[in-house]
Amino acid sequence: MNASVSETTSASVSEIPSASVSLSAFVRICADNIISPIDDRLYSSFIEHMGRAVYGGIFEPEHPAADTQGFRTDVSEQIEKLRLSHIRYPGGNFLSGYQWEDGVGDRAARPVRRDLAWFAVEPNQVGINEFAAYCKKIGIKPMMGVNLGTRGPQDAANLLEYCNVESGTYYSDLRRSHGYEEPHDIKLWCLGNEMDGPWQICAKTAEEYGRIACETAKMMKWMDPAIELVACGSSYRTMPSYGTWERTVLRHCHQYVDYLSLHQYYQNSDGDIPSFLARSNEMDSFIKEVAGICREVKQEKGTAHDVFLSFDEWNVWYHFQKAGIEPEKWTIGRPIEEEVYDFADALLVGSMLTTLINNADVVKIACLAQLVNTIAPIMTENNGRVWLQTTYYPFLYTSLYGRGTALAAEISGPVYDCAAGSGISYLDCAAVLSDDHTFLTLFLINKHLSESLQTAVSLPGFTPLHIAEHITLAGFSLNAVNTADASPVLPVTNQTVAGQMADGQMASDRTDCRLTADRLEISLPAASWQMIQIAIM
Ligand code: AHR
């Protein structure tokens, strides 16, 4: 069992609260119905110079757990468990006013500036070098952004030269003079951030951005042909220019970029939970629409080059805004957007992850936004404790067990209508076949708030052996939260003592979950998230 899994509480199945069983669903997962291999970068996150994400989050030199560079090891331990592929940095909206040179060289000599994106003071004590070294230490790659708000192509090329050229040029030698002999070799770059948003420092029209993205991309790829570039899509699906923006930008820069970004945060501002939980369907439509535009432009251009999707900001985001909290401006680590996530939020995060897996053919990068303190699964107290939000757990287990190849999960079962749409399936499911073909892992969410779902999963083409892991988040009130003092919302590792195959039947001591020679039968409690890893032959 993975070390992270042992953190979960254990309980027998009978201890899990269950509702009356009156609904049933059927899922078919066929071994040859392949969506796509899942790109490891689907499990990435984001740290912006925003709120206490950096100062007071990952970096707090005065903290007893800080390493010699000032980074909190108690925080990095929780990050490491998530097995992230990449961390997007340094923004976000912050990026559009950032002058990267402020954050390199002698720390004592670095300028202190006003950050106009978040009305905070930026001390520049963490910059490109410290962040790249931090990522290297914890085994994660940086996904770096270039400022296309106040700056442009030349600065982007300079930064790339600083990061990736070994030596013998002005910026590579400057890096070496700053104590970093080895290039950072950063291969994934964002061409600005949300450039369509009026809130953005130096926002642009689609034409303006398309042109500058094209010219910046050309220079960057000439500087280092091995990099990959992400162009900005719309800031969210309901932006007035959504669709037109994507087409216009891609018409300008299609041949020079590799990914187009999508951003989306969902809110539960009116307490309508069924509609809130249905938002993963909207995410699915959003992905399919943007993928369609990428295909259209590809066809228009008559090229073999594909532009895939980078869903590089996704999450739930609303409580903090609703509370109307307005921390004092012009402070370092201004504590903005410190959401406290509840159990309903964890369910939607789980569903959004299944949506990403089910679209793994087009979504190659996805960043949970963000990682520490600011709309984040990991929280810290200044000079104090670190604690984990409800949303940490579905992300953790999907990242740990959702690697391999996505298989189509054909669902037939009950649906509901709500403000967010009609015909919404109560059941969400994603299926992942491990690369060595020894495990089939299912992620299952029952969105029904009061009824359990009796679910039969048929597995044609597989020979199931036994259930290797079964982790559940269920039985909590929808508004239950974790805090620094108490963590009631914890996953449960269900005890499985699977028997051996006998007369074609798989014995199991489970009451809610039964594996036979060709199917899994499971009762999914109302409002629940589950991960079931089945050993297969
Ligand atoms: O992630 C928080 C903010 O949300 C980012 O800075 C911005 O890109 C988005 O609007």
C-alpha cells in the first residue's frame, strides 16, 4: 500500500453510513474502448505570488520547519505526497506585471515593489532560481510563465536564455553569476495569463494577443526548440469573446504553440448543490468545444500540427468572496482568497478530475489552482501548523491511482434536471488501466444527495482478481470542513479480504462491494466519492 494511503482512517464497511437503496446504475468498461494514455501532466498544480501562497505558504524562513533556503519542509512534505508533475509559476494575474529580473541575484539587493494584480507588496525574496531549485528538490517540474502584459517578446526570450542556455551568453552567464551553474532546463512555458480579462494588467484584444503570442513563440522556439508553449484561451467559458478569442488567437499562432489554455472555477454561491455538482458536465462541454475549435483551425491551416489543451486553472472558488473579507492592502503575503472547502467541494473536485481523465485524448496538462493557502488544498498558519482541506483527498488519490490509460466508462443510470442543465447523471465514473496492465482503477461519484446507487460495473475483456484498494469519502454533511484544529472529512480505507477464485466466483467479505469473474457490484452511498483499484490478469 502506498505510504500516503496509510494516512486514511480505516473502518469496516458496516461503519459507513448508507441511505436506502432505491436507485441502480450500470457501467460498462470494455478493455478495448480506449480514450487515450493519460499524460502525467494532468496532475499538476499552480503557485502564484498571490496571497500567502509563496510568503507564509511554501516560503517562511523564520518557521521552525524551514530548510536552509527558507522553504517550509512541513508544507513540501504534503506537496510531495500529491506526486505532482508540474507547478505553474509565478502567476496568474501577478505574471502580467512581473519583472523577473527583480527576483534574481543578491537577495538583499532585490527591489520591493507594489504588485498591482493583488494590491500586495512583493519583496522578491523568492524568484525564478529559488523556485526552480525548490521544484527540483521536491521532484516536480516548473511550468513557467512569461509576462505578455507589461512586457513582451524580448523579455520572454531573455528569461528563457537565463533559464535554459548553459553558458557563454549574457543571460546564461548572469544566471551562473547568481550561483546557478546548471541551466534550469524548463520545458513548458505559458505565453502570458488570461490576456482577455479586463482585470488583467495590460489586457489585450484577441488580435493584439494573437500577434504578440505568435512573435514571442517564434523567438522562444528559436532560442530553445525543445520547449513547449501554451497560448492563452479565454479566462472562462462565459467570457463575452469566448470562442472568437480562441479562433482568432489560434489563427495567429497555431503553428508555433502546442497547447491552448482553459481556466474555470465553479461556485456554489446560492447553495444549490445539485446544480453545483452538475458543473463537471459544463467542464466537459467546455473542453469539447475548445478541442473542436483547435480541430477547426488545424483544418483551416491544412497542417498536421495539433494544438492540445492545457486546463491550467481549475477549482472551486467562492466562499471567501462571499464572506466579504478584505485584508489590508500593500502588505507582504496579503492573506486573500483563503477558501475553506467543504465536503460538497470535494465531491465536485472529484468529478472534475473524472472529467479530465475522460477527456485525456485532448487535455494533456491540468493545474489544480492553486496549491497552498490561496484557493488551495494545503493550508498553513504563519509560524504554525499545516493542515489539509477536504479537496486534498480526491486530488491525492486520483493523482496516485489515475495513471495509465483512460478507458471509456459507458454509464446508463438515473439522471436529474437542475439549473445547470438537464439529464445530469447522478453517477460519474472514470476508468484507468495501469501501464503494466495489472490494475484497473475506477473513480466513482454518486451525486444523489439522499439515495445510494446500486451500481453494476461490467468488465468485458478483463479478468478481475481481487480488489487491491478501496478508498471512500462518504457520510459527511455536505458543509463539513476541515480546519487546523479538526479534520473530520477524511477518506476511509475499506478493509478488503478478497478470497481466491473458486468456481468462477470471487469471494469477498465485503457487504457493499462484490467482485465476480466479470463484474463489480457496488453500492455507492449518497453523496460519495470512491476509488476502487481492481487487480486484473
Ligand atoms: O488563480 C487565481 C487567479 O484566477 C489567477 O491569478 C488568474 O489567472 C485567475 O483569474
